[in-house]
Amino acid sequence: MKKINVGLIGFGNIGSGVIKILRQKREFLTEKIGLEINIKKICDKDTTAKRNISVQKSLLTNDPKDIINDPQIDIVIELIGGVHPAKEFISEAIKKGKHIVTANKALLAQEGKELFALASDRGKNIYFEASVGGGIPIIKSLREGLVANNYSSIFGILNGTSNYVLSEMSQHNCTFADALHQAKLKGFAEKDPTLDIEGMDSAHKLVILAYLCFGKLVDLKDIFIEGISHISLADVNYAKDMGLEIKLLAIAKKEGDELQIRVHPTLIPKAHLLSSVNGVFNAIYVSSDFAGNLLFYGPGAGQLSAASAVVSDLVELTQDIKAGLFRPTLNIIADKSIKKICCIDNVQGRYYIHFTTLDKPGVLAKVAGILAKFGISIASVTQKEKSKEEVVPIVMIIHEAKEKNLRLALQAIDKLDAIKVKTVAIRIEDV
Ligand SMILES: NC(=O)c1ccc[n+]([C@@H]2O[C@H](COP(=O)([O-])OP(=O)(O)OC[C@H]3O[C@@H](n4cnc5c(N)ncnc54)[C@H](OP(=O)(O)O)[C@@H]3O)[C@@H](O)[C@H]2O)c1
């Protein structure tokens, strides 16, 4: 029986998960695909470290060239993470005639254009199912299952750490700091969680999803990114009183001939499916023209779920190799109705606003006056209980307004003597 030789670069968490699955499911997979997936070499910086799966010493190397330059290796799996040297390893491997499997969203978001072009020039494929949503088969679904569809929007809860923190705040009434501390204790947050909490990880994944849905490989700098570190427990609770839940959403949405692409804390109705996605789970809500609205849900990270996605890519590639054909699987067709990326300033939406004011007559009238000057009308106002500092939280929902106008209005409002804390505004999305 024909063997497909595979080289793995990166024997860390996901890399060892891949070896675990391939070992455990060896016979099953061989029977299913009609050939054997043979791990020929494993490269990691440290070949002596104790891993949670043991392999023959002869398989291990700390030199990636032992994989990249091996003519018998058909597929290279890159699981080291980060942009460099992962980019160089992948480029070299493609030039040496290998297909690629990677889980590296940061790399694809930043260097995808060049890597996909190189692979296509050389008649090779790059598969990346594990780069978004761990084991949730969202890439394959967008690429194949929904191929007959055009998409109008995609809303994703794409970062387990942030979702865990927001869910803890909402369900257990704890502060942001306490929830993040819990996440670290449980291994759901890195020592430095900035990339997750400040939205960059979600943005990386959004670049990939938007590429598949709209055919545009958006530059990261064109994505509006706002994290969750400024979200207070008070806001979580006030929003709940209004039937809203805060989620860090990654949004790609067509409005006329523009594509909105943004990551930020977002208020969504409690009744929406996405609002019940809690803990480290991920979910992607896709609106398509024929298949309608679909929700993809599952663990967004974790050794075996991500490794399961890597193995699925491997199996798909082996089928192509077996058939002796090159299918350009990323035959992306750009949505020609999209003429440009919408700047966040021009996004129209509803907002939740939380002012912290002195309890003095006339303040609300001044605030309303400034909002009116910028063409912003109020949908509802609630005065919350006075805190011991003699300031009053006022929570407002405004009707649709242009982001830029709201920002200018809030700058003016925050200059009022009676406003004691920077005003908080959170976008509301009618998903
Ligand atoms: N963890 C998840 O749940 C998850 C889910 C989906 C996707 N992913 C993606 O999967 C990839 C791997 O993540 P992971 O969690 O498995 O990371 P990891 O545990 O840190 O594993 C990476 C391994 O690669 C090694 N390495 C780093 N640079 C190398 C180099 N130049 N040459 C050889 N080996 C090198 C690392 O060694 P050192 O530790 O010594 O640096 C480490 O052993 C990342 O792109 C990540 O974004 C992860």
C-alpha cells in the first residue's frame, strides 16, 4: 500500500496531539483513505524535552532542513506558531515541492497573500483548518459545504480566553481582573494574554474567514480592533438588565458596496444563539443566501480538537496526492459587489452609553443637547443607583448613529465638569 510521507515541524501542544491521533487512529485512517500516513520526521528546537507522547529518537531532529530537503516527504505540517521563521520554513517547503498544513493564523493573516500565491504558482496547496475555531470544521464548510452561496455577514466568537472572561463576569458576577485570573489558573489564558484580550487573535482569524467568505485578503491595519480589558462588571450587569449580553465579536459584514470588518466588544440580544456561547467555546454565525443562517459551535482550542482539524487537512491532501491531481482548493472568487473596506468612522449603529456624572440638575439636558448637536437621538435613558462617591451612572441606548459623530459627541460630553469618568460606549449589533 502506498505511503504518504509527512514531516512535522513543531512538536509542541498541537504537534503532539497530531501524533497521538495518527497513532491511535492508524488502522482506521489507513482503511478509510486507502493509504498510510507515515510521519517520517519530527522537528523541534528541543529534541530531548519530555512530551506527552513518546516517539522513536530516530524520528526527531532539530534541523527543519531534514524535513524541507527530504525528497520523500510529500506534506509538511507547520505547528511552531508565529510569523518567523514559520514563513521561511513554509516557503522553502513549497519550493521543494511539498504541500503544507498549518494552524498558524497569525502567519496567514500577515503573510497569507504571498504564501498562497507561491503555493498556487508551484501547484501546491496550503490547508489551514485548525487556524480558526480549533476542531470546528468552519474552513471546509465555507470552502466546500457552502460553495453555492454568497455571504452577507459573518459574526464570530473566535477567542476562547476572552469569551471565558466575559462569561465569568456575566454568570458569576466577577470583575474583569478576577475573571482573567481564573482563566490563567485554569490554563485558559496565556501568561501574557494581550493578543487574546485585546482582540488581535480574533482579528487574525477574521482575516482568514473574510477571505473565504468575500474573497478579500484584508490587511490587518484595515481592521478596527478593540479589546475587552475596559469592560466593567457594571456594564455587563447594566446590559443584562436591558436583555443584552456582551461578547467579543469578530464581524465581517457587507453593507451596500462596502465590507465592514471589525473586532470589538459587542452587545447582542440575550435571545440570540451567540449570546449563549459561554466559557472557552467558539462559535461562528454565518449568513448565506441559499443555506440561510448557520451556527458553527464547539471548543475553539485544545490539543486534540485542533489536532483533529490538522489530521482532516492531512487526509484531504493525501486524497489529492493519491489521485495524482492538483485541486486549487483556495480557488477564491472575489465578491465583485464589494468596492471598498468601510472605515469604522462611517459605520452606522446603535450604542449603549454609560455616563458617570455628578448628581446635579441640568446635566442630562446638557448631555442630550450635545448628542442632538451631532444628530444623535436617544432611545432610552436609565439612571442607576448612586454610588458612594456621589456620582450617578446614567445608561443610555441611542438610535442608529454614525460612529464618528458619536465619538465627537462623547469627546465634548467628557469635557463637561459634571462628567467624572471617561464615558463608555459599546456597540449594539442586531445580528
Ligand atoms: N494551542 C491551541 O489550542 C491551538 C489551537 C489552534 C491553533 N493553534 C496554533 O497551532 C500552532 C502551534 O501551537 P501550539 O499550542 O502547539 O504551540 P506550542 O505548544 O508552543 O508548540 C510549538 C513547538 O514548536 C517549537 N518551535 C518553535 N520554534 C521552532 C523552530 N524555529 N524550529 C523548531 N521548533 C520550533 C516550540 O519549541 P519552544 O517551546 O522551545 O519554543 C514548541 O515545542 C500555533 O500556530 C497556534 O496558533 C493552537
